[in-house]
Amino acid sequence: MPPEFAFPRALRSDPEADFDDRFGTEVECLLYLMELRWAKRFRCTSPTCKSTEAWLTEDLRWSCAGCRQKVSVTAGTILDRQRIQIRSWLAVAWYITSRSIPVSAADLRRELHLTYQTARTVLHKLRTAMRRSAQRPLRGPVEVAVIYLRQGKQGVLKPRIRGRFPIAIAVGVSRIKGLGRLHLCRIQDNSDDGLVSFVCDVVKPGTEVRTVRPHNSLYERGYNHVRVGHSANSDSTRALLLGVGKVALELEKWLGWIQWRRPFQKSITASQLDYYLYEFAFRFNSDDSGPNLLFERLVKYALATPPTPLRASRAGQRK
């Protein structure tokens, strides 16, 4: 890195600064992405190079000292090879993280003056990046259950789901801190194998796992299984596992807000539900973060997420 070049850390120095003050031009947006992705050291994105030496060119790309290839800051990320300006990506991320209620593509089109297709594409891809908030395995006592969302009628702040989809929930619990981090996803069926597979993916072995139904195979996988109660009823599960019950209630409110803000949509489909679950988990796991930190975290997730075609990103169902 040239000694005369420095990343513009002042962009994040004032927490009350407006988006236009921080990111007034495309150049400022690119410099901000450089700070987040290569604050410590440049890394070439070529699989055969991996050089850490480069210099900055006039077009704000890096010229690798190893392979002489010009590398963009968005190369190998979910923002790569997009015809959408970086400022539009950051504007959507800023708008999402500065609000506590769900945001739709119609909101982005109206407020940010984007085309509906651009708003929809950026929103889908950012929600895909939000999946990274639930990558670290859970530790400590964890409550695990499969729930079905309660259906709402027209005008009621509860979601109307097209179909009956089982949603697996795993949430950390603590007597001192309350609820911890959350993992959830739509699964294929409410079977013992489906739940055990979900636990193995999101919970660290050796952890205490609390469930309502008996899952003897969890012992064989190295988990300390604790059965709470003796009922498989959905309402009883929420009452016995208070952490799961609170998450389910908040999730229904979240989806209900989406339904209320989009009255023309008769019901939520399976592919739409997957995206909403990504965003709900991202917000739940970042509940103690302010809007500025939430914005930065979302942009970092976008830079760490590999390119994903829009259609392929819809395949969020756990098989």
C-alpha cells in the first residue's frame, strides 16, 4: 500500500452524520468498501496468486504485484459484476438498518428513487448476505424446537403463509443475559432426523440442548440432551421452552408487519419466507447494536458473501 494513501476513517467518525454527508460520491463509497475489506492488508482474489502486495490505480482498482491483474474491491463478493452503483447498494443497506420495521422494494423505490427491479435485486442480495449472521455455532444452554406459524386473517397483524412450513428454531438461553444468539430456518419436515440434522449444523457438540420431544440420537452426536415436559403440541412447546416461545411471537409480529405493509399480497410464499427469516435472524442477533454498527456489519457480510445469482439465492430451503 502506498504510504501517501490512507483510508477515510472520518467517514464513520460522526454517528449523527447523514448518508449524503458520508457517501456523497461513488469514490467515497469505494474507499469505504476498501477500508472494510482491506483495512489490514490487500489480498489478491486470484486462486493461483494470493499476493498481498499491490498498488492503487487511478480508477480505484488494485494492481496486484504478483499477477499484475487489476482487482476491484467488489471482486469475489455479492456486489461483483453488477450494473448497480455502489452508492445505491450502500443507500439500501443504510435505509434497511436505520429502521426497526421491515422494508419492501416498493419502499426503496419511493424513498431512494430507484427502479423497482434495482431495489428488489439489491434487497434480495443483501438479505442473502444476512445469512452470515447465523454462521457461528451456538454454545451454552440452547432451546431447540420446530414451530408452525399461526395464521392470521385479513386485517390482523399476523402472517398469512401459503402452505404450512415447519420452522426449526435454536436459541441460546441464559439466566443472567436472557436470550442469546438465534439460528432458524425452514426445514423439509418435522421429523426426528430433520431436527437432529439442524442441531448438528448450528449447535456446537457438547452443548446442553433442551427440547420437548425425545431425540435420543442427540446423545450419540455428543450433545447433552435435556427433555423439558412431555408434549409435542405447538402451543405447549412455546409454553415449556420460553425462549423459543418469545422468538416465535416476535417472528409472527415481524411477518405480520410485512403483511400489513403489503396488503396487495395475499400470502407469503416459501421463497419469500426464507428471505424474511434471514433478515429476522440478522436483526435478532444484532439487537444490541446501533444503526451505524448494524450498517457496517451488513456491508461486511455483503463483502464476505460470494457472488450468488438471484435465482440461485432463492434456494434457501434446508433439504
